[in-house]
Amino acid sequence: MTEKKEWDLEPDFDTLMKGEKSHEWISEPRFKKLFNEVEHGLQGVMGKGRYEWVDRRVFDQVFDSSTLLAIHKLMQKGDIETIEYPIARGKEAHVFYATSNQGPVAVKIFHTTNAVFKSLAKYIDGDPRFGGLSRRHRELVNIWVRKEYRNLKRMRKSGLQAPMPIAHFKNVLIMEFIGEEKASPRLRDVSLDDPYDVFIQLLDIIAINWQSCNLVHADFSEYNILLKNNDIWIIDVGQAVTNQHPNAEEFLVRDITRIVEWINRQGFDVKVADCLVRVLDDPVPILSPLPGGD
Ligand SMILES: Nc1ncnc2c1ncn2[C@@H]1O[C@H](COP(=O)(O)OP(=O)(O)O)[C@@H](O)[C@H]1O
Ligand SMILES: [Mg+2]
């Protein structure tokens, strides 16, 4: 409730969204102060001069006016100091390397104006029956962010290595940066001396997640696993659901199948059924909770 109240003091979303395509709102006097404050922290992803974005597409896709307001708020708290460069760009979100008053962080910014949404919008804007849709769409994204934040916490409580969630606001999620100078590679990007050992650890993670944490990742694959030195980190947990979900078992089998396919591509002959028995029935170690978990 308090979050909503604070937010309502900010300029109205829909007024902002109207001027958004041309970025005209940026030069409107009432937003000038806000933009000047954010601009400094965004120099890494923007050009030097005003409006000379390094990558105009990134700016258009990610930094719409409502997102800039959210970033402004997070900057005021010190959760973000500067946003330096994109680590990854996906259809639903961009992930940036950023700095905060606690040091380096990863900032995942979900698109509120993705291509699909934009193409739909032209059929919806101006049709009074769908007046509330853009607001609902944004609300859905906000719920998604909250879910990823909570799932990260929950996994860490069971001792699973997932990035420590730091803050979230609207469509922006801030979490521990996994990497040294550069972001750690995905499992997909490395070649391993002993892939089978990693496979066994991955199966343990799925089992602990299911049995102790009562969650299923639901998008577990070599794309959503990072390797930092020899440590395995699980990311991208927004879609994870509890094992009470009506499709939980189906998701579990799919997660297991993906990593079985991964290990079998390296010349092994692992059976999904054996792994499923292990995940469901074999006792799992009780790990100590990690900081930031609850
Ligand atoms: N906490 C993090 N630290 C370092 N890199 C990250 C972090 N979170 C995500 N990434 C990088 O960003 C990419 C996309 O993030 P992810 O959460 O998987 O989003 P998407 O939904 O777009 O797949 C990952 O593949 C990884 O390379
Ligand atoms: Mg991913």
C-alpha cells in the first residue's frame, strides 16, 4: 500500500506513455529535473550528449518513461548508482551491469513495451473497451518481477546458489552480480573437463529445489545456469512455481529432460526415468541458508 501511495505522487503513467515514442516528454519542464538526475547515472548506456544514445534500440526498448521513473526511485535509494552496459538482451528483459552503493549489481529490466505489446497496442489504443489494458500489462510485469525476487529468496533459504536479490521496484529487479570483471559464462558457453560431475550437481539442485524448497524452476537449462569458477549458479527463476502447481510434475520432467539431453550430447547415456526417481525419492542434503534468503 505505501509503495502505491509513493508511486502515485509521481507523474501519471499514461500521460508519460503518450509522449513516449518521440521522447518528447524528456524535454517537458516538469520532467526535466527527474531526467537530469537519471541521465548522469545512465551515461554508460547512453551517448555523451543528450539524446545521443549509444544504442538507440536499447533505449527505445528498455528505457521508456515509466522505467526511467522506477530507475530514478532506485537511484534515490542508492540501489542503483550507474547503469554501465548490457550483459544480455532478451525478448522479455535486458540485464545490465550496474553499480550501487553496495558495489556491482546485475539489473534486470523487463520490457513494458515489447514488440508484441506494441503491435497489439495499435488495435487497442483509442478503443474505449480496452482502456485499461496497458496498465494491466504493466501490472502483470510487476507481479512477475516480484515473483522472481521471492523465488530467489526462497531458493537461497534452502541453500541453493541463486543471485542474492537486493531490491525490486515496478519492472526492475536488482540482484547480486555473478561474475568477476565480466559476467560468468552460461553452462551453454563452456566446455567442461568433467561434465558428468556437473550433471550430478545439477540433479541435486533440482532435487533440493523440489524436496526442500518445494519449487520447480520450470526453465532449467544450460542457458539459465552460470558457472563461476567451479560453482554452479541458478538464474532466471521468475517462472518457477511451487510443487503444488497443477503442472508442477510436467515442468519437473521437462527440466530433467533438458539437462539429460545436455549430458547425453556429451556422449553419456543417462535415462530421464532414473533421474526422476532420484529427484523425487532420494534423500537430499540439508544445506545452510544463504544470506538474503527467506
Ligand atoms: N545475476 C546475474 N549476474 C550476471 N549475469 C546475469 C545475472 N542474471 C542474468 N545474467 C545474464 O543475463 C542473461 C539473461 O538473464 P535471464 O535472467 O536468464 O533473463 P532472460 O529471461 O532474458 O533469459 C543470462 O543468460 C546471463 O548471461
Ligand atoms: Mg534466461
